[in-house]
Amino acid sequence: MPFFFMIALAIAFLGVSTVASAIKVVNEYERGVKFTFGKFTEVMPPGLGVVVPFVQTWERVDMRVKAVDVPQQESITRDNVTVSINAVIYYKVRSAERAVIEVERYQYAVQQLAQTTMRNVVGEVDLDALLGEREKISQQIRQIIDEATDPWGIEVQSVELKDIILADDMQRVIARQAEAERERRAVTIQAQGELEAAENMAEAARRMSGVDGALHLRTLQTLRGISSDDTNLVALPIPMEALRTLEGVGDNLGERLESSDGRGRATGDDEGTAGGADALEENDVDDALPDHSPGDAPEFAPSRREEPSERDPSAT
């Protein structure tokens, strides 16, 4: 009797264990791929599922987004620059059935595919593009991997390039290039500013030349600015009209002296020379002065000393 009791107890325990092992719990973020005698049967939804022991098997598939770190590796750009680059890939399983049936160890397959794709894409671009267009290159890598993993039921959501490491000598070259570019921009901006300032000054001079008294007002403003400074500079305001008047007087007197000197040499005696020198009388000096209307007389015109009405007899 005890022998049969032990056998019954063992059978009962085996039955309970079999039933317990047949019940499977599938989480909300998982799917179960069931096979019956090695043939795909169904995809088990979240909740309780039954897998008949010794007849059916199943694979648990995580449907959440996964991050795969691509190890750092050396690549050669199109302009023959060696760089060390690593990245991270974010993907998720869209079809649990294909992820189990179409590829073995899909996590490892995605990682290896990412390494080779990243090396190939980096080899097709220059160093400047690799450093300046990282987002574009990441998008290109993502598109290639996504197309390759689509038959596996996997969707690649994004690829991020983490580090791009250059050799020390190449880093120094890039630093010098960046410094030269900054200096070039500074010189260009300075030259553009000087050009705009010159154009503004030319426009201001053109407008002031067409307004009566504008130049005099500007002269007075300049003198006031100079006088306000702590300096020993003494400024004498001499209008340009006065300078032009003196210049005209000097030119006319010089011409008359030359003509009188020529007539004196032609006569060959002292009287002719004296007569040529005495030819510059008061009215000749008046003729040498430029004509000015009363309204055009310069404000700071120099005074002229009057000559005596009668000649000194001793002068001859």
C-alpha cells in the first residue's frame, strides 16, 4: 500500500509540475513566439499563455526600444585622414516573428551591421564634412541600417555619432586653420566698416558743400571740440576764402613784377628798371585783388595797408 501511495504521489507531483511549466506569463512590453514541433504556431500576446511541454517551445521577445553601443573603431576618410569614431544606435522590434525566424541573435547582428555601415559611410566623406555635418551623416547611416534590418522586423529609429577623435598633429592643423579663418573674418569686417565710414563721410561732404554756411558751422564745431581738450594747441580760424584771396593777390603781383622786370632789362639802363619797379602803383595792387561782391567778402579777410598818395622824391 505505501508503495502504490508513493507512486501516485510522484505522478501527481509530476502532473502539477507539468501544468505549472506549461503556463507562461508574457509582460506588456513582450511578445511570445510559439513553435509546435519546430513549426511557428502563433505570437503570444501579453498575459497568460500555455505552452505544452515536450511538444511546444517559445521565444520571449522584448518590444521596447534598445540602445546598442557601437565600439570605437578607426576609419579613413575620403581625404585619407584617420579618425577614431564610435556611435550609439536606437532600434526596436516591430515583428517578433521575423526577429526570431529571419535572423539569429538579432541584437548582435544589428551591432555588427552598424559597425560596417559606419566605416563605409565615413570613408565616403571628407574630414570637414564629417566634423561639420554630423547630423546628416548620422541620418545617412540610420537609413542604410534601417533598410538592411527591415526584413528582420527591426526598425532603426536613430543613430548618434558620439566621439570623433583625431590624431594630435591633425588637431593642431585644424586649430591653426580655425585661427586663420577668424583672422580673415576680422580683417573683412574691419575693411567693410572702413568702406562704409568713407562712403558716409563722402556723402556728408557732398551734402555740406551744397548748403551755405555748413562748412563754417562744421569748422566752428571742430574748433569747439579742440578747445575743450586739455591741450596747449592754439587754433587760428582762417577762412578758406581769405586764403584763396591772398593766393590770388600773390599770383597777380608776381606776374606784374615779372613783366616789369622784363621791360627794365629791355631798356638796358637804370631809369627803365626804376620805371618798371614804380609801375606797380596803388591801383595796380587793387587790380590784382580778385573781384568779390559785398555779400561774398570773407568773414576773416585780412586788412590791407594804404600806400601814401605821393611818392618820396628820394626814392627815385
